[in-house]
Amino acid sequence: MRRPIETSRQPAMTELKTTINQNDVAAFIAGIEDAEKRRDCEEVMRLMQDITGAPPAMWGSSMVGFDSYHYVYDSGREGDWFQCGLAPRKQALTLYIMAGFSRYEQLMQKLGKYKTGKSCLYIKSLDDVDREVLAQLIRESVAYIRDKYPD
């Protein structure tokens, strides 16, 4: 027998589980077992810090983010997120390019070997990509986010 659907209750807004915290970024990076991935993370962190002018911060238990912005969707959902970030995953180093990739087709053609998700850039090794193109991609994405979500 089916239960009737309750219509009087509004669905609860889910809270974002990945938030900025005080966990130690240096200890997190030092704990990366794969030496090449650890070096790649350190290099990308320096690049992101130079571009944003902000120190790295842990977001959740496994993401390192730089600077932040506050967003409000048309649905009313809102929150804070980093302007750019990274996460050392088992399969690849994940870089978070919050502006996405569709506006950067020409850059992406010059980047090298990678895969993408909506805002995720998956790189097996930094040696697989052109570092100057990567820096330009991060700079342009951060500039876009800062323009779209001014303080």
C-alpha cells in the first residue's frame, strides 16, 4: 500500500558540507604520499596564491581553496565558495576553475593533456600541460568570478 505524498512540508534546504575551516594546509599537502602529486600541488598552490593574493585555506577535508565569493542563485540558495582551488585525488590532480571552460576554448586547445567536468580540470601531471596557459586560465577565471560576484 502506498503512503500518500505529504504536500504541506517544504523540502529542507541542504547545507553545503564543504566549507572553509582551520585545518592545516601544509600538513594536508605534506601527507600526500605520491611525491610528484605533492610537488604539483605545491606548484599550483603557489600559482593560485600569486594570482589571488590570498593564502591557501582548507575547504572540507580534502580541498585547498583561495579567496572566496558569496553567491546567490535564482532559487534563493546561497553560500560561499573559493575563487579557485585544488584537490589531490587518486586518479588526477583536480583544479577548480569556477568560471567553467566554455568561454576559454582557445586556451583549452593550447593547454595540453587534461579532462574536464563542469568546473573541474583533471590533470594527471603538471608536465602534461603548458604552465603559462594554465596560469592564464586561472587568472581569467578568477577575474571573471571577481567581476560576477563583487564584494
